[in-house]
Amino acid sequence: MKYTEVTFKINPVEPARSLLVDALGNDGAFDSFADTPDGLKAYVPAADFVRSDVDDAIGRIKSLSDECAAIECSYTVEEMPDKDWNEEWERNHKPILEKCWDHTVYVRAPFHEHRDDVDYEIVIEPKMSFGTAHHPTTRLMIDHLIEEMPVGKKVLDMGTGTGVLAILAKKLGASYVEAVDIDEWSYRNAVENAALNGVDINVRLGDATTLDGSFDMVLANINKNILMRDMTEYDKVLKPGGVLIISGFYEQDRIQLDAYARSLGLTPTLSMTCDDWCSINIFKASDK
């Protein structure tokens, strides 16, 4: 099958890159993406490429806020040679071994070999969804999740993507895990991956406005703008004494997110960084 490669140059790169993946993925034609230092490469079957769809996606992003309106985004289009892209992708897609807090987490695709020498193995059929553990923020979230050890706890995973964090939470002993994503493709992918790993997770479509119930732990690996917008909703369903774990933003944004969490009566504690990306544990006092 012939593919068209669309190369985006974006300034600033985030959160525009994440928003662009969501916009192009929701349109249904683009089926794979690759980060670049200054933007993104997106791939679509050549017969399905429509330039106006790309322009519309950029326009929708710019209309989201004043900050997004200032984003600079240009792109070039190139038709790729006809080849077996699934074989090419599998050859370049490597498994991830994350070592943290005396535990090892191995995230692999179905075509990678099983390993017996790890504590937790997660099988992910990644498709278009975010969360193969290759991105630094996913690995940061894994570290936090193991540090917190959600044994017997109720866990909410917002923007679940492939479901990798929700699956790990269940494997770590969580009593109940709910995984939520606004994207239909991610929803289906997370359901498939939960079945691949033999875990019972309540996966559903929705956003922060659809949340109900109460949770001991809320995971949100999204982007700064959505975290700022939805933190009040996370607070509503987080039990007193619970923890909110967030990532998906750069280290330079930590101070702003810390301050906003404190304005809600929450207490940021442990933060970690990896390749300029950041994560924070945010606790809710038992008497709040």
C-alpha cells in the first residue's frame, strides 16, 4: 500500500503536537505518527489523503484558545514508496524495559518475545493510540504508579490511550480500575489491550465532565492545557487522602501546575523529570 507522509514543523511543539495527533486521528484517515524534534510526521494511505483535512485540523487547534492561536504550524507532503509498512513498523518498534523502585516493567507488542525475568509484563497492540511506554511521560507515570503501589485501591486513568497505565495498575493489585478516553480509537484499543493482558478494567468513552464516583488515585498523562482545565474535575472524584499523578508537560510548566494545584487545596510533593518532561504527585489532605 502506498502511503503519504505529512511532515509538520510546529512552534512551540507542545501542546500542539499532541493536539494535532488527536485531531488527525479523530478524522480517521491518519493511522500512524512519529515525533520529530521540531514537530511530527503523520502517515495516511495515499488514496485517503485530503489536504483540506489537514488544514481543517490545524484550524481547529488554533481556535481552541488564545495560546493555541499563536501556534506556528507548517507542513510538507511526500508520497512514500510502496512497501509493507506493517513489517517496517514492527522492525523498528522496540519493547521497553523500565526499572523503577526495585521492580521491572516490560512493555511489549504481541510480536515481541515473552520474558520470564521481569516483575510485570504488559502486552500492548499500539495501533494509533498514545501509550507504548516509549514516551518519557509514560515511563514517568509508571515510576510514580509503582512508587504508590495501588494495592486494593480504586484507580482512575484519564486519557488512557492504549490503556497501559490502567493495565499496570490492575496488575499491581488495584481493586478497581476505570480507564477513560475521549477518542473512539483509543477506547477500542484499550479494550483490546485489557483483554490481551487478561485484566478486568472498566474502559469507557468520555472526558472529565462525565466523571462520577470516588477514587483513591487519579492518573492523568495528557498535556498542560487539559490538566489545567480539568484538575478541578479530578479533585471532585479524588478521595480525601488520595493522590493525583500527572504528566504530559515540560519541566518549565511545573511551577504553574504546582501553583494551580495548591489553589485547589491540593499538595504537590514528589516530582520527576526525564528528557525535559515532568511529572508530579499531588496529594489531597484527608480533612479537605
